[in-house]
Amino acid sequence: MSDNKEETVEPDDAVSATGSHTTTTLPSAFPSMIDEIKQLSHESIAPQNSYQIKPDFQDIFKEVPVKDIIRNVQTSTLGGKNYDADNVKNWTIKMANEINEKVRDIAMKRYRHIVQVVIGERKGQGVKSGVRCIWDPETDSCCSEIFMNDTIFCVVTVFAVFLY
């Protein structure tokens, strides 16, 4: 290399660790494979919001099926029965558990629900009840149903709270 000519290095001149020349041949479909990989890469996918603040319309709390569940459970549990103070605790637990399981089967995404059952003896008296909650009125909701016969009144309320 006594003259000032600059040497050019070709890919065929590469030397491997063993000292022999290596040549790499790429498949003829290689350029199309690169395009396909780029199409599937994260760069080609538009970024999406990963945190959902409000439920989609199809995922909001569904009052009508929940009211139907409450009504059916009240009728099947209390229909044709007379008030019996010894059985009231069992009835309330049974109804709350059954309503809880059936509401869970509706599968409303990211909603948690609370079931409240109140059973009392009907003797012509009035009953007043109040509930106070701190929640988001756009996403959270509740529904209730009242059952009455000659000796029993029953109020079931299901509260649905959306988890942020």
C-alpha cells in the first residue's frame, strides 16, 4: 500500500472469526419480508388510549334486566309466604346472594355492584328510607324493586359503581 489509492472493502472481503471468507446470500423475498415486518411493527399501529374513563354505550349499567332479576327473585322467594321473623334473615341472605350471582352473569365490564335487601312486616305503618352516595352520575347508577303481599314488604336495591 505504498500508493495513495484508498482501498475499497467489499462484503466478500469480510473475515469470520475462523479466518475464512463468508458470504451471505439473502432470499429473493427479503425486501417484501421487511415491508411486511414494518406493517406489523408498533410503528405502523396508531396509538390508542389505554385508559378508559367512561364505559362504552353497550357496557353501561343495564337497569331493565337487573329489575327483571330482582322481581323474579322476590317473587320466587317471598311469593305465597307470610311474615316470619325467624326466617327473615335467611330470606334476605338468600335473595341478596341469588341477585348478586345473577347480576354478575350479565357481565357489565368494570362495574361493581352492591345488593341491599330490606324485609319488613306489613301492619299498615309507613316506612321511610334514605341513601346517600358519592359517585359519578354519568356512569354509576342504581335500581330497586318493591314486593308486597298481605304480610310482607321487601325493597331490593342494586347499586352499580363503575371502576375507573
